[in-house]
Amino acid sequence: MSARKMPLMNPLDMHVSQHRCRLVDCDIFGEMNNGRILTLYEMGRFQAAVRMGLWALLKKRRWGLTVAGTSIRYRKRITPFEKYETRTRIATWDERFVYIEQGMFKKNGECASNVLFRTAVVSKGRAVPTDELIKALNITDPRPEPAPWVTNWIEAEATRVWPPEL
């Protein structure tokens, strides 16, 4: 179903969408391709953005979206014609980034993969401060307390050398 036809949602609620694995989603091993999984997660983030009013805000203010980091864990295969759902939610935010957690869940409830994205709203090549974004989205609830593993990942990423010394 098109996100435009779905009900609006609070930005801190979870967006859930239902899917079925297609043959074109699969690799030569008969399972959903990891690159395709990342693309489907992106579609879930865009659907959530539409439902929470972010998409309209981006167009109005001429802002864009970017991904600044990703951590993904694959645990179960999704095979052709299998039904699954994608869940998307804001895990937390800091001064510069919004952290979005997503998961793909099989019909039996097993989590097939889980991902954390560090994202930013950008304007003229610079990140829009999250305080400005949160205010524009009318979020009055407190910042979600991140799970310990999310905090650990954020802290670990802060120690990563850039550019890499390959």
C-alpha cells in the first residue's frame, strides 16, 4: 500500500509494512540478496517519512536526507515468495544525527535481519541540527533512550579513523 494512503503517524511510533519476497529480490543462492535488503529498508524509511510528515517538510524547506553510517546483522534467510514485515522506528537522536532502527521479521516472528542507520537531514550540504528538525516535526516527547548496543555503536563510530588508512 502506498504510504500516502496510510494513516499519519507520530514520528516516535513504529511504521510496519507487509511484503513478500520476489524472485528478483534473490541472489543465486535462492535467498534475499543483502543489497536488496538495504534497498527495501530504505523504502521503509521513506514510507515512515511520508507517514510522519517528514517528506512534506523536506519538500517545503528544500531539505534532503542522507545516510552517514550503517550497522546490519543478518540472521535468517528470506526465501522466494516468503511473507515478511519490515518495522521502522526512531531509536534516538543526538545534536547532528537521527538513529533509525529497522528489522525484517518472518511470518513466524523470527527476526531475519536488523539494522541501525545513522541519518541526517541536510540543507546546502550541511546537516540540519536535530533540534531544528525535532521542532519542525512538532515532537514534544523526550528523546528516546537508546538501547545500550546503540549507545555502544555510536561511541565506537566516534573513534573510527576518517579517512581510512587503507
